[in-house]
Amino acid sequence: MQIVETTNEGLKRGYTLTITAGDIEARIDSEVKKAAPQVRMPGFRPGKVPVNLVRKMHGEALHSEALNTAVRESVDQLMREKKLRPALQPSVDLDKDYAEGKDAKLTVELEVLPEIETPSVEGLKLEKLNVPVADEAVDEALAKLAENQKSYKDAAKTKKAAEGDQLIIDFVGSIDGVEFEGGKAEGAALVIGSGQFIPGFEEQLKGVKTGEEKTITVTFPADYQAEHLKGKDAQFAITVQQVKTPTETKIDEDFAKSLGIDNLETLKNLLRGQLEQETANLTRTQMKRQLLDTLAGDYDFPVPPSMVEAEFAQIWQQLQQEAAREENPEEAMKEIESEKDDYRKIAERRVRLGLLLSEIGQSNGVEVTQQEMQMLLQQAAQQYRPEDRQRFFEYVQREPMAQAQLRAPLYEDKVVDFLFEKAEVTERDVTREELEAAIEAEEGEEAAKPAAKKAAPKKKAPAKKASAAKADDADTEAKPAAKKAPAKKAAAKADDADAEAKPAAKKAPAKKAPAKKAAKADDADAAAKPAAKKAPAKKAAPKK
């Protein structure tokens, strides 16, 4: 095979590979000899079909297979000889004038990963802000839990339903006189003012009495989860089975036992542990931001434009999806469009941080074990229906890039933890408010740093977009499986009961959760993604 370098600019590389016709012919002959013993043809004994007939019958398919094999092996050889580390899958094109019997000329174009000076892990200094959980915070959490566990008693038949009362209702929904799927329920529990049902539903039930029948008209939100109901006016025929009034929940030993907890002291300890976990996550966010800002300030090297573009495309898609859910989508889109260049710089920083963390991990022996990968695989599979999980497993097993993307967030977590262990950490107790203010202050400082080594200046985020800038979105990547307090589970019981039958009338799930957004370059998962893309896809088939 002949290799001629055509491009060597920055991280871009280009080559012309020539595979001789003789090499391809030899491969075809080899394929024919392998296939001949299995070929069956009338008039010939099994395995005795002449080679020339086998070639005549299957020549086109054998030629295609031989050519593809030659291309794959040639690209592999190129990577080995030139010691190339592709950033993404190389582009491989077969000369359009190629025909059987001629030399095959390939054009291979790719971007390579930059050579990164082995990062030093010595001398890192970080400040860890701890938030001791005060007794008052535990008491407040306990009071909220009791509020969520509020019980209700039957009210007198003359009682008019008011804010905070619970109704047990039957309802049938229809549009233009025709009942629609999911619009019917019996014995549904609804607390007026809870916002559990679609806008306008609860408000129209104020003043109803036990046994009363009432028909109300509501409009489904434009972003409702059911396509056939979005923006539609619907009528609900409602029968009020019972009006109930809330009763005071006394916080005592019996209350703890009602939640499945042995005693009140144990319940308080569980709540304290939950609060400590929440503040620990904030502390990690603040430390991680310091760490990544330090790394971004200390290292500056070129990054593959294709990786930046891929990262930016993901950022942009997330922003567009969130803008589309805003009350004024057009205005939201205009605002993010005005910041497009900033987001592209953010993508560049994310790629650089990812490559840097990957280099640190590799040079220091940080690994994700096979057992950890199996756990990640099992967790990811839970997103799919049981009947689809086996296909998911098979897909990940045969796709190195899918494995890399699954592995990336955990790998980054382990690199960050490794750096935390190496750093000189000073600790300081603060209040939760002070910790949150410190995170916001660091965010503001980041906005002021030059784009040469830092993220682009952070402008005012579009509506409901600011949360994406926070690194605590990043730190949700691996919320420890620290068991949530049983109390929290218990707190959900009342909601579960209320949610028994709220089909179409139920309010659409909130869609404004910050989807690990790109507005902050030190978003934790973001830093790992580029590293995941290191795996070169070497099996590029020729384009004809």
C-alpha cells in the first residue's frame, strides 16, 4: 500500500492511500478458495465446483467483500504507521472512477487529538465549604414532612370546598361531546390549590359540596404531554363524592411509626442525613468548579474543531428544546441566538477540559472496572421496556462509542475524586446560604475571565436558562446511591394516593428541569464527553 500525506495543518491530517489491483485480486482469490467448498451447484459434487465457476457466480459479492476488507485494513495500517489518534471517525472516500481491475485510491481525512503535556497533579489547592446541619433545619424538614403527610376527614354535607380541602371526585372528560382516552376516573383525590390538575380545573371546584354535580370547561396547555389534547378545550362532568377537610398532623412517636420508622429520634436522624447529603452535593459542586477553573486556567492547547462542533451541536439542541418550551419561544430563541458565539466558546472549553481530564486519568491509572461498567449498563437499560433491554445490551456491546459514552461520566467522577485526593484542601464551615452565594460568586468570576483560557463571558441567561449554568447540574451526574431516608419515601405516599386516577386531567409534568445544560463549561458530564470520543471508529466503509 502506498501512503501519501496531503494535509498536515494544525490537527487536520489528510492522506491518499493506494491499494494495488494485485492486492485486491489476491484477496478475491483467497475469498473464492474459502467459499468454494461450501458452494452447491447442480451437476457437481459438494465442494467440487470449479473455482472459475464460483468466481463467475459470486464474483461481484466477493469483490465487494475483498475491497471493504482491504480498505479497513489499510486505514488501520495508516493509523499504526503514522501513530495517529483520531478525534472522531476518519472520513474515508473511494475514488469515484474506481473499477474492478484497477488500483483503489482512497482519500482519508481526519482530525487528531492534540499532544498534551502530561498534567501535573501536584500543588493543587482547593477550599472545601462545609455546611453543618442545624437542629432548626431538621425541625423544618420534619414540619414539611408532616405537612405532606396531612390527613383529611369527611366534612359536613353543607361544607363548601375551599383552598386546601380535599375532594374525592368522579369525572368524565369530553371534547365536542366525545369522550377522550384518559379523561375518566372514579374516586380521584384532589386537593384544591395543589396544582395537581391542569390550570383552571381546581379553581372551578371551589364552593362545591358533597354529592354535587358540576360541569366545568378547561383548556389543555399547549405543551401538554398528550399530543391529541394539546391546546384543546374540554368539558369535564364531575360528581363530588366527598368534601374533606385537613386535620393537624401531630409530630410524635406515633407519627414516626406511621411512616415505618421505629421512633421520632430515628426519623430526625434520617432527615439530618438527607440534609447532609444535599449540602455535600453543593460542596462538591463548589469544589469541582474551583478544580475545573484551575485546570482551564493552567492549560491551553488546540482542540479538534470536529469535536467542538459535535459538542456545540449537542449544546444548541438542548437550548433550542428548552426555548421551545418557554412561554414566548420566539423571544427565547432570539436571546440564545445572540449568545451563539459564547456557547461555541463554551463547547471548546468543555472539549479541552474533557481531553485534559482524560489525559490525567490515563497517566495516573484511573480506570472504570468491568463490574462498574456492568452496573452502568444495567442502570441505563432500566430506561427501556423489558422487551427492548436485550437489544440495548447487544447494541452497546458491539458499539465502542456507545460504551465510551456510557462510561464517560463515571470515569470523569473518578478522575475528579483522584484530583481531590491529591489536592491540598482547606475546610471552612459556612451556612447553606453562604455556600450557595459562593457558587454564584464563582459563576460571576468565571464570566469575567478572558475567553482565551476560560469559558466565554457569561451573559444574562434566557428565561429559565440560568440553572443550566450551575455546576450542581453537573454534580447530579452521580448522585450517590446514598439511600434516601425512608422518611422521604413515606412523604410520597400521600402523593401516590392522590395520583391514583388523574389521567388526562392531571397537570403535565414540569418540563423546565435544567437538562445538564451547556451554559457552563465546567458542567461535569461535559468534561468527560470528549474523552469518550477518543475511540476511533476504524471500520469506515468506502463511499462509492
